[in-house]
Amino acid sequence: MRVVAIGGGTGLSSLLRGIKNLVPDKISDLSAIVTVSDNGGSSGKLREELRIPAPGDIRNCIAALAEDEDILTQVFQYRFKKGEGLKGHSFGNLFLTVLTQITGSFLEAIETTSDILKIKGKIIPSTEEEVDLIARFTDGKVIKGETQITEYGKKLVAKIEKIWLEPEFPKAPEEAIEKIENADLIILGPGSLFTSVIPNLLISEIRNAVISSKAKKLYISNVMTQFGETDNFKVSDHINAIHKAVGTEFIDMVIANTRIPSKDTIEKYKKENAEPVLLDEENLNKMGIKIFAEQLLEEGKFARHNPYKLTKLIENIIDMVQKEVHV
């Protein structure tokens, strides 16, 4: 089974950390296409100073796919806590940046780093170009930059009406398109809807490849809404937002959590104006989307998917898709 996961942020890296355990028994070819529009923190500083794509989400996905998360992987994820010019930077971001400067290729830097950490899959940026995320809110305000969009959303004065990239038509790596075209299963999410999942689909070559691919398309719905971006969104609202950004309906299946978090967790999230994403089966059925609903919640510092349960469910979906392919 050839699987392509598309997204960014902690959502994609968490997903990869689980499903890498299905390689090679269930997944013969695993690829991740990762957004590079982050302009905050270490990634933002390196983008601004050295004009490279944001390395942060790439770094996290490489670490997640490492065969053994040993000392070398820990070094790669190390973040400097002090030092003039170093504080706030992660070693992995600096490593990828240095390799990009030496080789002249962000793709080659990712390839070399992936070989060093012996990852179980392929990491591909959605573009090698430096791109910015732009959003227009319902109050007419146009905000540039992933971090700035999130911060403006938190003011709760308006919702995102439209989102796009500048430059408008960045080129996607050829390998990303090949992986999508040859995939049996394409997974979107979990992760920030407007700043991690959708940005990849704003790249026309990726969008067109996903739409035309014969692969089954699976969306993993978030457990909680995101403050200022998906307030009051149910599962179908997330999918409708993706379809609106792409311009057509293409998602076949959805994974959704059915367990409501504890009262304490809900109260904690209320302080951030976030709430559980509710499963609205009636709307999803009308949309013709196959639903995989299970108790996937894991509560701790954050309410997230239990990685073991999510991986097991994806394994079952892979088996189902495999049978359909051979029918």
C-alpha cells in the first residue's frame, strides 16, 4: 500500500510517529508532503535572514519517521535555551539550513538528513520556494503570515473568509506530484486546518494531483476546535472548508473521535475559546463521506488522538482499501 500524508505542524508529525510502525508490513511506500509557510519562531528567523523555506515542520516530520528515536534524533530536536543568536533555535533547523547553503538545494538537505537519521519514509516539502500565507477575514482585514493570521484570529473579531499563498503559483517538487499520482491512500490532517492542512492544497500542482489521483482520500478530523480559526466547527465544517479552498469535493472518508473530554479538560480549553469537534453524521452522510468514528481521545496536557488507537484504525482502513483495490 502506497500512502501519502499531507499536512504540517504537530498533527502530521504525531501521525507519522504512529503509522511508521506499519512500514513495511502494511505500508510499502510512505511519503509526507509538508507545508513550509511557517513564519514564527526559529523557522521564521531563518526564513527572514537566509531566505529559505521554513524548516521547522520538516524537522519534526524527519524526527517522527526516524527508525529509532535515539540520541542522534534527540540532538536533532534539541532547542538552544541560551546563547546570543542561538536562543530559540533548534539544532535540526540550523542543520537543515547549513546543508541547504552547502548543497544549494533544500530538497537535497532533507534527503541527506533523512539518510543520516534512517527514516522510514520520504519527507517532501510542498514547495522549495519561500511562500507566505495570506488570509482575508470576514471584517475585510487582510493578514499576511501564518503566525499573524493565528494571532488575529484569536481576537475573535472575524473569521477566515479566504486563504491563499504569495506568490500565487509556487512550483511543487516533481517527486511530490509523482507520489500523489501513484498513491493508494492520501491522508489529510490532523492539524491546524487553515495553517497546516489547507496551505499544501493551495499549491495548484499539488491540488490538481490530489483531485485527479485514483487514491482514496481520508481526512482525520481534529479532536478540538482551534481558537480563532475553527470556532464552532463540526466535522463536516472542516471538510467543507477544505473543499471550498480546493474548489471541488474530493474527500471520500473521515476519521472522527467520539469521546467527549472530561469536564476539567473542557474547562481548560474554554479559556482558549476551544471546544470538542462534534461528529455530525447526518451532514457527512448527505455528503457521501464514509465515517470511521471511534473513541480516539487521549487526555494529558492537551486533548489529542491516542496514537496507538489512531494507527490501529488507519491499519484497518488500509486493509479495507487494499481489498477494494483487488476486487
